[in-house]
Amino acid sequence: MACINSDGTPAPSAKQILDLLQEEALTPPVIAAKLERPLFRVRSSLRELQKANLVTQQGEGFIAAK
């Protein structure tokens, strides 16, 4: 399941992750727990969002790019 649409916009699942990361950096396990998703899917989505410059890594966590 791709988290970036062909037009470059985030898919609904990615939008949920981005919404969580607006205020604070969160680690992949915390994101997975909050969204009740498998950790491997969250990590995959974060990689795609990072490649699209929509999130940045801060230490062990991620935060939405400004």
C-alpha cells in the first residue's frame, strides 16, 4: 500500500501519520500503537514520507516537515 498518491499528495493512511507528527516527534512504535497498525507498515510509510520530504527524523523519532 503506497502512502504517497501518484500526484504527490499523501494517501489517507499517510495523512493520519502526518497529523500525529504535527506537534511532536514520535518513534515508529508509538505511532504504530496510537494508530493500531503493524510496526512494519508504519516504518514503511515513514520511509516513503521521508523520501517525499514530508517528515524529518529527530533522534529516534519523526516529525512532520514544516
